[in-house]
Amino acid sequence: MSECKLDHSHDDVKQKYEQQKEFLPSDMGPLFEAFFKEHHTQDILNEVFHLLKKYDLAPEDEKKSRENRLYLVLKNV
């Protein structure tokens, strides 16, 4: 994934999640629900946005890598 200099809002991340949730593992749903109830740093918002961005188009090995990182972030925030 390339580095992006844009800051993504809570709403940007939520919208990106809504676009990608059907492609994500179903057990991530409750983790995202909890995530969206909290306030997060800009770094976390940007990271989650970019992990979700074009997730559906990523090759399987890239999806697994992104899923692993998403689990780490979502379970530890």
C-alpha cells in the first residue's frame, strides 16, 4: 500500500467499511461496531482506512495480511 498524506475522518472510515464489509470476515463486524463507538487518533483512522481501501480487489495473500493487521488494531484500541 502506498503512503497517503490525506487525513481521513471517522465518517470516511465508516463509509469505507460499509463499502467493504461484505468482503471482510463476518467476525470483524462486532469489532468494527465497537471501533466506531470510540474516538481514535488520526494515525489509527488513516491506517484502518487504508487497510480497507480496495480490500475487495486485493490478492488473497494481501487480504490475509490486511485482515491480520485489522484484527490487531481493532482488538487493541
